[in-house]
Amino acid sequence: MLTKRDLTLADGRTLRVYDSGPITDRGELAVFWHHGTSQLGTPPAPLGQVADQLGIRWVSYDRPSYGGSSELPGRDVAATAADVAEVVDRLGIERFATLGTSGGGPSALACAALLPQRVVAVACLAGLAPYEPAGLDWYAGMAADGEQELRSAVAGRPALKKYFQTAEFDPKTMFTPSDLAVLEADWAWMGSNGAGGIDGIIDDDLAYVKPWGFELSQVQAPVLLLHGEDDRIVPSAHSRWLARQLPQAHLSLQPGEGHVSILTHGRTALEWLRLTADRSTPGR
């Protein structure tokens, strides 16, 4: 049963935390879900049944400035790790896996880099690479709307706010036919899980285009990178590049899949996390 509560952190901020609760009848694997930009932190309902089957305990939160969570002015991607550490400490969780989708991918990697003794495995679905690294044309393949949004972020907060005041998004240019199909089926859940405001989106965008606060070489845990080859929001070249930088990367590119339809491979990600975590646990 999923619970939602607000935790007061040591610095006085509030984080809205979601927890499906301890699994007492078998060995659980806690998986910390990192939501995509424009979504709230509620764990993905379409993956609820498979999580139950695998003995997975969902834990997640609304990132700062989203939903019920306080803002964290000037936050970078690395700031995620300290917040996550405080959440899992409060819940009595020692070791866990991370799963991030889209804009949540960098946060999942941050936890692995900065909490190396606690994160046993990472899965990123359609995750972003750091901004304009050597060897990657960062904007290539992005839909025009998404590219303009991120270029506005590079120009700074005032420019990004101005962009959102006039922006008009066309789903048919942002999403592929496969994306639109799943948004009308199992992943229609996303329509009820939207952020409802732009503050968190702005803070996310600004964090993506400045230094993340850690090096990818610090991520020593195994990482599964799942990406749709037709993705127009975060092109698959981002995961291709990440796979070359991460010490233990496993890259899986899915033909015909887009930015949302890649989530239909969530079962694969959860099964991989469960297997990888079990292999790293003594006695299992």
C-alpha cells in the first residue's frame, strides 16, 4: 500500500515522500524512483504489479519545487543524493537501487556516484547526458520545442521563464506515434501525475545545463541504459554517449520506441535491477 507523507529535513525544508512499505514475507529490494521532468514523484502505477511480483519496495519523492516539496535555490543534480540519503535513513533502508526516467536519469546516476556504498544498481530510461560534453551533439535529434526550452535554460532563469510564458507545445511533434499510443493506454497514468506548475521544471532544466556536481567515473554500480531509438525529446545518442563513460554500463536501444513508449520496457528494467542487486548481496 502506497503511503504519502511530508518529511522535514535537517535544513528545515520539506520533502513529500512516497513509500509502498516494507515487504515482510520475503527479501525486498528498495527501488528509489526518480520521476521525469513535469511529473510528480508518485511511483509508476503501470509497473505496480510487476514490482509486487519481484518483491520491490517503491520509495520516491517530489524533487524540490515539485508538488509538496520545498524549493532548493540553485540546486544542481548532485543535490539529489543528500536528499535521498536523508529519506532512506528515515525509512531504515541501507542499500537500494535507483530507477530514473528522462530528467530523473541524472538524479539516479547522482545517487550511485555520491552514495557508492548504498546504491547497488541503476536503471535509466531515456535519460539525459551532461550538457554538451565532448563527443556528443547534445541537441541533435531533439524536437524543436524541447531544444528551444533547453537553449532558454542555458541563457538563464529569466530567459527560461519568458520562454514558458509564450511556449505552445505540439504533442505530435514532441512525441512519436508509439508515444501517443501508450499515452492513450497503460501510460495514460502520466496525465494524472503532472506537476501542475513550472517551478520544478525550471529548476530541473537549469540543473541539466550546468555542471552536475559529480563525475560519471564515480558511478561504480552497474547501470542499465534503456532508450528508444526514435526518441525526439532526449535522443538516444545521449544513452550511447553515457554508455561510453560509465564504468559498468549495459546499453539497450529499442527500435521504434520513443520517449514515453520506452516505459513499456519497465518490466525489463525492474527484473534487471532485482537480478543485479541479488548478485551483489552476500548469501543470495
